[in-house]
Amino acid sequence: MKGKNRWTLFLLILAGLVLGGLIGNVFPADNWINYGQTFGLSSPVVLDLGILCLTFGMTIKITVASLIGIAIGIVVYRFL
């Protein structure tokens, strides 16, 4: 169990999420692997302070491919 910590698990889950998203982009949009849900801010929130303009926006898309990637990241963590 040496070398295992929460940061390693977080990074492997994040890497699995990114790789799952990339794998999902390889397949056509109507494939079952791209089935999922998108949530977040549909239009960005703009804060204009005169000399500074900040734009906030975030959208998260969870698909079957990204869930498979997360599962693979967890499995890799267990074998470390």
C-alpha cells in the first residue's frame, strides 16, 4: 500500500475521464457509447466591473465512455 494516496486516485480518475471522453469522440454521435447527460451553465455569466470583465461558465458532459474511463482509472489504482 506504499505510495497510494488520494491524489493518485484523483489523478487516475481524471485521466480516465479525459481518455473516456477522447474515446467517445472517436465514435459517431448516435452511438450508445456517447449517450449521456450535459449539465452546467448553458450561457456564461459575465461580471463587468468597468476596468475588468470576468466571464464564468462551466459545462460538464458525462457519457458512458467517460464512466468506463473512470472505472478503468479505479482499476489501475487498485493494481498500484
